[in-house]
Amino acid sequence: MVSHGLFIPLPLFKHSIDPFIPAINFTTSHYLLNNFTTLLKTSPNEEFPSFGVTMENMFRLADQDQGFFQRKWTLVNGPVIVGAGPSGLATAACLREQGVPFVVLERAECIASLWQKRTYDRLKLHLPKQFCQLPKMPFPEDFPEYPTKRQFIEYLESYAKHFDINPKFNECVQSARYDETSGFWRVKTVVTSGSNRTEFEYICRWLVVATGENAERVVPDIEGLAEFGGEIIHACDYKSGEKFQGKKVLVVGSGNSGMEVSLDLCNHNASPSMVVRSSVHVLPREIFGKSTYELAFFMLKWLPIWLVDKLMLILTWLVLGNVEKYGLKRPSIGPLELKNTQGKTPVLDIGALEKIKSGDINVVPGIKRFSRGEVELLNGEKLDIDSVILATGYRSNVPSWLQEGEFFSKNGFPKAPFPNGWKGNGGLYAVGFTRRGLSGASSDAMSIAKDIGMVWKQETKQHKKRTIACHRRCISQF
């Protein structure tokens, strides 16, 4: 043991006795290369404490990739979490509670970039705050039942500070693949700092995908859109209706974003026309003073989903009336079953329906084609418009960087349905893909941290026993 210790570079030796340092950085160095490979060769059966992998596996990794030591890389003592949104933060916090170190990678320069950079100003949480809080830390008591965008961001920033979560910002993951020879995940990134770009690689045993359901905007291919000539923006770039005052605006999409953008345009004296291409469930946010979501959640404890759907639609009719006569046709499947089977979220009305009933929001059918300053609808009607806002949703970007086809499907969601879609093979995990909002992400985060934490504690305990035994053997030699 003493002779082996002579070959250990100081940074590696220091790290090997402290399992709570998250990573070791390596750059091209003949000293590190010689000493590290010597260590691997002379100690093929020793384990990195807490890594749960043999040093022989690291040697295999370096041996099969001849350029491995020619670029910057980091050996992570714990999982790598890709994404610093609510899902990534929740997972990091739960890992912190388990005593497991981690590294969080974020392509933007801030946490929760979707909330901070790609949402409109008037946005509030659509569900009561108790259904949106992350694990281990509730919302402040003085926050309203439906916190504003700014309040939610403040909560997330406090959450990150409380659990000492410090993501590596401006670091975009280019690829991640599992190396079966070594048993490691290899996560390649590009770090941007001004005009400088640096390629980096992380080597880790566990990979947590936390990029979420809404990583990339969806822009539909509509005939003639490029010839329109007016302003065209996606809802993620919409902030306020102030600059659209007095303009005729076509809002493409009738989900929660489309409805709320149309309402905001009305409140700023614009003239919105909202495209409703398919059927949609519109529910009141509250029924007789009680949160619709909370009411449905309560009934599901005692009743089957089909019966809860029927009851919810009866109550909705009593509150909102018949919405189909305003061009809002309901799907044949109930709102909860549709959410469970197809992931389609019902619209929770916060005032748009009144504007539709009054005619301030014009509901129109699908689009046939665009032309200069004009749109032709499927019913043959033509509208003169000044601007187009695409409230056409988002999609997962996982297939663009994760080189894996067993756990994730081509649409970027786990193949296994809820509640089994959080764990794959080879140390791969997914958080925030349940189509059940923040409560679903929190459930995933706790499951992942518990699963990794159990292995971590077991192996750390074994390492301590080996260290004590080794120490006793060394003393006996004297």
C-alpha cells in the first residue's frame, strides 16, 4: 500500500480521501498522465471511494480512447445533472440531503432560464402554490395562492441558495453516451465565455436528464408564412401586449399560453384572433371558490378517473356554460384521462373566456395559408393581420444530445409511463418528464436521490471499512 501511494498525484490523493468534493479536474500533463496511468496499472483492483467502479475501468476508458488525455475532462464524484430548471434544482437538493455530491450543467447563464427568459410578464402559476413547491422547502407563507412569475423565480433562487446549488452556467451539453467498457457516462460540453468556446468532458457514473418537456420551441411549417411580411414571434419571445396596441394580431394556438396571450393583447387594446385547430378542454381555474385542480385531486382519491372527468365537466358547465357555441369544441375524452394518456393539458380559464363571449377575442378555425399581410383560413375566410404570435408549444431536446435509444423514445420522453419513467439502465435517470408539472418533477427528484443515495451510502460505508482495515495493516507493519 505504501508503494502504491508514491504514484498518486496530490490532487487525486487528496480527493480520494474526501468523498464530498464533487469532481477532479484534469488537463493535458505528462506528470498526470504518467502517474495516473501508473496508478491504474499498479492498482487494478482498488476502487475510487464512492465511485463504485474499479480503477481498472478508468484504465479501459483511457486505453480505448487514444485522445482521452489530450483534452480537458473532469471525473465527477457523483451524478451529473443536465439542466438547472426546477427539475434539476429539485434533484440536486434531494441529493444534497442524501449527502451525495453532484455537478449541475446549464446552457444558459441563470437558473430556470425558461421562467426567466421565455415567459410573458403577466404569467402566474396556474395551480395553487402547495402543488408547485419543490421538495424540502415550501413557498413563503406571505406568497399569494397563485404566485407571480417574479415570485416563483425568487423562490427558485432562494431554493438554490438554501441547498448550496451552484450550477456551471453557459455550458451546453453536446452529447452524452454510456461507455459500456468502463461503466461511465461521457458527457461532452461546450463552454462559452464571450467569444471563446472551450470543449470539455465529464466522466460520471450517474447521469440525470433534467432538461424537461419544454426545452425547445415548436415552430410549425405553415404555407406562405415566410411571405407574410409582418412581425412573427413565438410565444416564448412575447413579454407584453403593450407594443401591439391597436394592431390586429393572429395568435396561433389555443392552449394555456394562447389563451393568456390573447387575453393580455385585449387588455392592451389590441385585436386578437385566436386559431383553434382542434378540440380543447376549457375549465375554470376555480369552482365555487375551490381550486379545480385541488378538487379533482381530492376526488381521485375515492373515485375512478372516468367518473371524476364526468363530474368535472358537469361542474364546468355550471360555471362556464356551453363553450362549444363559441368555437371551443370539447374532446370526446375527459380532461384528466386526456392528460394521462396524451399529455394534453386542459386550459384553466383566468378571464379569456369572457373576452371570447364578448367578441373581443375572435375564435377562428385552422390556417390554410399566409400571404402578404393576410391569412386564409380553412373555411375560406381571409383576415388582414399585422402580426403573428405562435403559441404552438415546446418539445424535449433530449434526442439531439443523448446517444441512447432504450430508455428515451424519439419524442424525447421516457418510454415507460408514469410513475416508472424516472429510472433507466446504466445509471441513467430522467426528471420532469411526467407531464404532471412541478409535483411530478418533485416526485421524480425524490425517487432518484433516494436510489442514488442508497448505493452511495452503501459503497461509502464499505470504503471506510476497507480504509480502516488498510490502516491497521500498515500500522502492524511497523
